[in-house]
Amino acid sequence: MQPAEKPHGYQGLSHDRPALQAAMRKAYDSLIDFVTTDAFKTLMEDLGALHPIHRPKFVFDVLLSDKALAARGIKRPENILIQRSAFGDRRPTIFVVKRFLPEEFSNI
């Protein structure tokens, strides 16, 4: 009996694991660089200082507005998205900072 071959890469994707890992590492690093700036950390302190009932408005008015971010010295790179998120179990609305991988990693 022959041992089963280990699959190469991920099923349905046209690139290998090391290439995907490198692209993900680069994306994570750019997210980390963005959210660890002094201006973004100050924004997070301001958000945290608010009463929880006021935080969704702050997210909508500040985090989702490039103009409001710029007024705080934050330039959101085009390849980074800031979105609201909500939970089905009614936890408070919050936000997420995300980035898509480069187009070549999409098989759509």
C-alpha cells in the first residue's frame, strides 16, 4: 500500500503555502504598523475613555470617516479598511481594521 500523498498548497488555490504565508505576513505587518502609530493609539484611548453607550457614535463619526481620521493626524492607507461589525448575540457594535490580500491570491 502506498502512503497517501500530502496535498501541496491549499485545495482550490493556485499558489503554495510559503507564498500565502509571506503575503499574509506582509498584510499583518501593514495592519500592525497602522494601528500602532501614536495617533491611532491616542484615538483608541479616546474611544476607551467614553462611556460604552457613546462608543458606537464615536466609531461611526471618527473611525469610519477619513476626514475625521485626518483631523486626528491619521491617514488610512487605501488598502486598509475600517468597518463596523455587529454580533448576533447583541454584544455592542465595535469595529475592525482589515486588509485584503493582493489580487493574485484570489481565485475568483
